Amino acid sequence: MGFEAVRVPDASTRIYKDECVLTFKTSESEGGLFVCMKTFLGFARMCLDAYFAKTMNDVFLRIKTTKVKKPAEEEDEADAAKKPTKMAIGVEGGFDVDDADKYEFHHEYAVVTLPDMKEYPLDSPELPDNVKASAAAIVAFDSAQFKDETAAWEEQRQVSKHAADLAQLDNGIKVPPGNYKCEKCDITDNLWLNLTDGSILCGRRFFDGSGGNNHAVDHFNETGYPLAVKLGTITPEGADVYSYAEDDMVIDPQLDKHLAHFGINILEQKKTAKTMTELEIEANERLQFEFDAIQESGVTLEPAYGPGHTGMKNLGNSCYMNTVLQVLFSLEEVAATYGTSALDRFLAKNVDNPVTDLNIQLHKVGYGLVSGDYSSPPAEEEDAPGITPRMFKDVANSGHAEFSSGRQQDAMEYWAYLMDKLQKDARKEKELDVSTLFSFDVEELVRCNASNKVRLSAHQEGHLAVPVTMELMTNKDEYDAYKARTATAGDAAKDEPVVRPAFDLSALIEASFQPQQVEDWYSPAIQAKTSCTQTQGFKTFPKYLVVAVNKFYLGDDWTPKKLDMSLHVPDELDVTHLRSKGKQEGDEDLPEEPAEQQQQQQVQLDEGMVTQLASMGFPLEGCKKAVFHNPQNYFTSESPPSHGLFCRELVEGSNSYAGPPATGMHGTA
């Protein structure tokens, strides 16, 4: 095509100059990276000839990068300056995710034409103006990777919806300049000033016994006064403001006015306590100690390299995605199908842009993980290689508000999302449908306790949802003793080794298949309400069983809480005894429900409410039942779930779910 086909990009053009679109080679790799000056796609040298043969695009900007380690004293100074000051990843003041401060990078550029691989310096008189302008723009403009930087994530606080018209009581309270104490206990730190009535109360108690005695949140539950400011964090620049109604840290644009109501001049305030951000950063840094313990810190471990031992770099809160992909490609069927060359897939398909093709990017990740090409012992003082699945994240998660963001997500939610995406892609590409490796049928038998008649039904599942039952804790005595010690230890509680509730996976699975009694159930056999016994079992078994442990449980106040727990997973798990026994000899079928009864059981569920609850990890059928029996909307952002029946249905889920609306979001019983 020649120089006349070269385009000059502008600031909005997506330029792939950081990594090959078909491999994980970069400009630091041997031969450098070649950016097509027509499409602005980047290719490693090994892909260049094939791309030229397919497209006849023949003009490229070659980028070669050399990385030089900085002197030790410069690196130490850089590390000292990088101590995080905000809850962020990959941005100024946040947690660092790359090695940019450890090295200096030197770039070399040249225009290259195919098929003869002729090189031109950028100032060559042989290059026409459009080629020089294109090269200059490619060098100057940010890469597509930089524009989509998923590593850059920062905790964003929103303006509270209660701030503009916050009611403040004219009760004459004036807050003194210091010597604060909780009005209901003797705690003198972690104190919060309620901006409606001026109450000074302690914060929440944390799982390890530290924090406060929950008096501030209890006050909100009693009064509904939504906003509180943390004393000691007030400065002329602002303060930590929490909205109990919105259950989040927020911004109060009228904070100076709200504080002045209680005699506090914001301009005269100085910081005397740690902000919530500082406490969160300390908590994240303390987690490193426990992470080191999990990783057997202090023990000499032998690094593993080669096929099947390739690491994945964190893109900033992308560990949930990396975990799912590592699990998938550890399976031989997935590795055999999707672990082949992305270049071969690109050549075989009628695709112009491989970056936006999910199937090609899945092959790119798959080959990167299973081939061993990116898993070799690093040079001295170098980090282990690994792969960076940024292009896969962009195309696989495109259009999803959460997974396309840089925020942390739940791995099980992402597993279900990815299974759906890959199932659709497999139908289009006529490749292995990965979801079939994990699908199985569950058979449910409902027995009317009044007539002894039964109804047998079956449905397909992609994973086994297992609730955590607190009664099955294996270290209850040890955990209770730890809770008792930390409750009275005060500040010393943080030095206590953490004891978590421990559970055995086999016992949790076993308990989830126990028969359940369902009260207030309509029996078509006697045409009246009675009780039934519901049992379930595997009708078929999957090739690989995915178990999702639901860590939500009911607190003493009937609110669902997420459990910080440890789980023992046996090396072998035998579930063959949980196979469904079906109907027994002599069992009679329950009659079909009369049409008028079916019409009575027509339901219309709040789909958004069901989705919100399911995203928290509750069983889907439990969410449906909770919403079905909850016309008053007990669960809203302003009013967290406190209704006992509602919460019980959430946690028990489908184990006690024999009534409507079992057939779907807008279905019938």
C-alpha cells in the first residue's frame, strides 16, 4: 500500500503501542513492537509477516525500549516518597502497581516497511510529511492502555443527598474544643458528632473487637439522624463524614455551616485523629502480615516455571478476574481448546481488529498461561515475567458497570458472568462451551405431609451454592474465648492473633442437602395449607463441581453480615451419596394445582431488588422468596434489612423454598 495509506492519528485515536495485540510481547521484547501506521495496532516481530500477508498493511513504527535499573539510592528515595496517602491504586498518592520508579526507560523509534524490513530514521528525508506526522503523533499521544488504565482506581466519595437540607435541632448544644468522650460509654477515640442533634458517640465495633461500641450507629437506628463527622479529622479542607442512611463515607458541601451550628469554626480546626483513609491504609498494610503467613513467609520455596506455571499481573483490583482465569486454564479441556495461538485464530477469522474480539483475546490469555513462553526464570533483580490480561479485561467486561471498572469484585459473581459470555461466544465460534464442564441437574422432591403425595422436579445449575451454618463451626470454644478476650482488651486487642470461625466444606455441603420442613405451604392434594418436606439431590454430576460458599449469616439483630472465616477443603470430596433417590415405590403424584390457585400465585417481583440481594451472595431462590414476602420493601439503601422472616429467607435460600415464585423472576409457582 505504501506511504500514501499512512494515517495521522489524533488525541482520540486508540494506539496500541504498549503490547502486541496477539501476544504479550512488548517494546522491551526482542525485536521491539511494530505499530501499524494505518490501523495503529501493535504487533510483535513474530506476528508481523502474517499480519502483512493478511492485510497488506506495510508501514510500521518500530518501538524498542531498554530498561535500566536506577541506582540504589535513587530507588530508596523513590520508595520513601511512595508511601500511600489515599485509598487508591495506580494513581498519585495511592498503592503502586508497577516498577516505573525502579527503572529508567530509553526508547528508540524507526519507520519500517515490509516485506523487505527497510528501516528509516524518523528524520529521514525519504519519509513524506504524512509519515513523519503520523510517527510524531504515535510517539506523543497516550496509548490505548493508558486511556483505559484499569490499574488506576481511587475510592470516590459522593455528595450526600441529605447534606443540602439536613435538619439540625435548636437544642443549644455547643461542642467544646477537646476532651471528648462517648455519651454512653468511656471510649475517648473513634468518636462521631451527629450533625443533627450534636450527640458525641463511639463508632462501630470491628470483627476483632476494636473500634467502638456501636453507639453512633445505634443512635441513627433510634433517631434516623443520618450524618455524622469524625472528631479529630476536621480541618479547613474538610473532614470524614459518614452517612448512616447511605451506608458510606460521603461529602458534605455545607460542613462548615453544619459545624458552626454547634459552635465549631472549621477554619480553626486541626487534625488530631487518624482519618478513615489512613486507618484503611494501615489495615491493608497489616494484611500483608497475614498474607505472608498464608504464603509461608520465611520458608524457602522453590519457584515454579514453565507451561502451566505462568503468573498474572494485577491490573489494580483485578485479582478476582485473574483467579477465575487461572482456575479455568488449569483444566485440560479449556487449555486444549483455548490455549492455542491467538495469531492462528486471527488468521483464520474474518476480523479486522483482534483487540475487540473476545475469542481472540481469550486465546491470547490461554496461550500465555499454558505455553510457558512467559514463565521463565527472570534475570537477577528482575521481577518474574507473567502476563497482563488488560485487553481481555477490556473486551470481556465491556458494557458491565462493575467489571469494567477498577473496583474490587466478587470472584463468584465474575465466574457466573464469564460463563454466560463464553457460552454465547462458543455458540458463535463453534468451540467448546466451557459452561458444560460445570453444569449439573438437581432433582427436588416435595412431599405433602398431610397426604404423603409428592412432586418431583429438576433444574440445571452451574455451581453449588452452599450456605454457612454457624452451628457447624469447628472451633467454637476457641473462637468464643478469643471474642471474650478482645472484648475487654481495649487497644491491646489489635495485638491478639486473629481467630476466625472455622468450617469444614464437606460438612457444609452435607448440611445443605438435608431435608427441609416448609410451613404454611399450599397442598393441591388437600386444597388447603399444610406443611411439606423438601429434599434435593444430584440428578447428574458435573465433570468439575464449582462450590460457592455463601459467607453471609444472620447477626443477633437479624441483619445479614459477611463472615470473616477460614474453610478446610479436603483433598478428596465424595458427593456420590447425595445423588437424588427420586420417587419411591408407592409414591403418588401431587395433582396439578387448579387454575384459580395458579392465578392466585401469580407474582410480580421487584427484579432490581432481587438482583441487588443476589449480588451480595445470597441464594437466588432465597432472594426471590424474601422479596415475595416483603411487599413493604424492608431492604432499601435507607433501611437495611431488619425483619426476621425476610433475613431468614435470604440466608436459608432455596433450602426452604417450596412456594412461589420458583419458576422465575416474573413467573408462576
